[in-house]
Amino acid sequence: ANPVARHMAKLLSADTKVTMVDTNLEHVRAAEAMGLEVVKGNGIDDDVLEEAGVTGARSVIATTTNAEVNLLAATIAKRRFGVPSVHVAMPEEATNGMHRMLDSIDGKPLFGRAVDISVWDVAAATGRTVDLEYTVADPDDVFTSEPEGNGRRELESLPLVVRTDHGWDLFSGETDMRPGETILALGMKPVRQPLGRELEQEDGTLPRAS
């Protein structure tokens, strides 16, 4: 129930039942404050997963900052409980073995690419994210579609969900999208450096006071 997971759950819960699982009490309380269903416990514990409703679930989404935990939770959901669809947040430093493990359970990487969830969590927690809405112009190039309303194309974008003919669905990079469909995403504002640091990067020296 980290900040990115809560944001995603809030979007998906408008169209389907979503239950979150987390050991972190602060995250649990934050999710409850947003009106989300959440179970306090470990996502790789069978009893906790059953309490969260994994039996009969359509999909399981693993979004912790630990890729190994994500893969283990997804594997348990797939092989022990027969969940048909599992989505896993994978970092850039994920090993080939991790990717093979994801392939072995027919899992899909969240967001359509490797992502450092901890960076996005910090950005969301410190108010450096904004909500973006994209209209798909070319399904092969969704990342350059113009966000509606604010046009903040300089922001780094993290696609979360896509509105299809069947309602809201996770964005995984393998979603069958059509022109005119909508993607809801998070945008991250760039960190503004002090002027002196910007000048140092340009010419290798710091400005001197006169």
C-alpha cells in the first residue's frame, strides 16, 4: 500500500473490487483514509492472501520496492491460488533470473518498463507528482501522446491504467490499445537544483561572490 500502489488502487476501485495488503501500519492507515480496502499482513503469507480474497481474484499486482518479494508474491498467487493474471513492478537492476522467473509464471511488468518504485513513492509522498491524462493518438507511441489539460510533456510519465471498451485496466505495455482511448498516469516534477549547482554543471566552476 505504498503511495504509487494506493494511487493505482484508487483508480481501479472505481471499476472493480480492490484489496491491498501491506505490513507497514502507516501505509495501511493511509489506504484506509482514502477509503480503500486493506489487509495488514505479509503478501507472501497464504492466510493473509486468502483474507484479502486471492481465491477467485482476477489479478494480483505486486508493487513493493523489493523485486524478489514481488516475484514471490506473484508466483504464490499464480501457482497456489490459480490467479490468471499477475503484474509485477520490476526495477532496472532486475537480473536475467528475475525476468525468467516472471516469464515462467506468464507475468507482466507493470508500467510497461522497468521502474524504481521507491523514487516514485518519495515523489508522491513529497508532492512532486501530478495526475496526467493522455489520449492515445498512436498506440505504438503512447508516451508521446499529449496530456490533456496541462500539456506538461517535460514531466516523466508513469502510466497506471487505461480505459478500454471493458472499463479500466492496468497499463502493462502489452495492453491492446486503440486510438482515442485514455491513459491515466502519474507525472513527476523535475527536482530544481540551486542556481550555483546549475552553473557548476555548465562550466565546471561555482560562481564567486563579488
